[in-house]
Amino acid sequence: MPDETINESSLREMLAWPRPAVIESQQRPLVIRGAVLARAADGSGIEMRMRDLAAPAMLRPDEMVTVRVSIGSGSACFSARVLDVRPSPGVAALIEMPDQAELVEQRRASRVPVSVPLPHVWMPGAGDLVNQVICTDISTGGMQIEVPTPVASGSLLRADLPLPGGSVTVAGTVRWSRKEPDGRTACGVRFLGLSAIAERALHELVRHLTQPETVGRSRRAAS
């Protein structure tokens, strides 16, 4: 069952980095499992490459396909038309960019309570927020934050996350928001299009925060 729907802008953001995908024809018994997708630099659609460069594209122009792109702990699913097929090595096919995609959660990532100021967050309508946003919990799939201004569900954001050994910039979409008694707004954020470096750093951070000695220190500090 889909958890939410994301728009074309969010999907383009997610496909800024190459992502593994499964592509299934809606017109014949064909499933392609060795594909990697990324948005085309010229904005013409989504480029499909094969991990095995010698593998044939197998798709046909104007064929309708169902695409499942892996993102963190889930996938983005959508239907699209094949715009072009290229038998030469490199880009094997060009697929149209859909208006929206469904995010499907495959497993629930454990959330870890924290209280971490985020040095820089950018949000549409709010602009650059410097040292005004607090992360109150985090997982490998998303985070909860508190911001000083109201935020609409579905909004995109970029945030610098301070992590052990440095920081990484992540993009996300606001899944929900609510007004807190102190006037601030709490938001649930799902990460989109994480780079391999950011994914590894988040996994390491969550692993560190869930170790018994770390949890014990956090509880003593809060008491």
C-alpha cells in the first residue's frame, strides 16, 4: 500500500543521483532488474542504464512500463512511457518523467530521539533558516524537526545534518506538520535521493545512537 504521493519536482530531486530500479512492461511479460535510473541533464526525461553494459535494453519505444526505484527503506513507483531506446552502450533508454509517484515503505526504520540544532535549512516560503531548526528524532529514512514558521505538507527542504566526522546535505519532503503549544511547527520529514555517502553516514549515526551506552548517557542527560 502506498504511504504517500510525491510530485514531479520531488521525483526529479530524488533522481539527481543514479538509483537502482526494476522496470516491468505493462504490455508483455518482461521484467528488467539490472537497471539504474537518473534524471536526464537536459530535462528530457529519465535515463535508464544497465549495470551490465553489454545487456540489451529490451524495451520498445512507446511501451508503457511500471517503474520501482529504490530509495532508502522503500521505493518510488510510477507508470511511464518509453520515449526512446538506444542499443549502443551507455544510456539504454529514455523514459518520460511522470507527474507523480507513490512512495511505498518496505520496512519501518527505528527512530532515535535527539535534540540537535541544524545549522542550515532551506524551505520554500521560509527561505534560509540558520540555527532556527531543531531535529527531535532521526532515522535512516527521515527525521522530525521543529521550525519557527508554519510549513505545508508536501513541501521540499534541504538541510545540513551535523554527523560524526563532518556534515552532509540532505533533501526531503514534509509528510505532516502540526502547530506546537510554544508556537513552533513540528514536521515529519522523509529523506529523498540520499547519496551513498549520506546513507552510510546516517546508518552509522543511528547505529551509534542506539548503542546501550549511548542511550544510557542520553537518558541521564535528559533527567
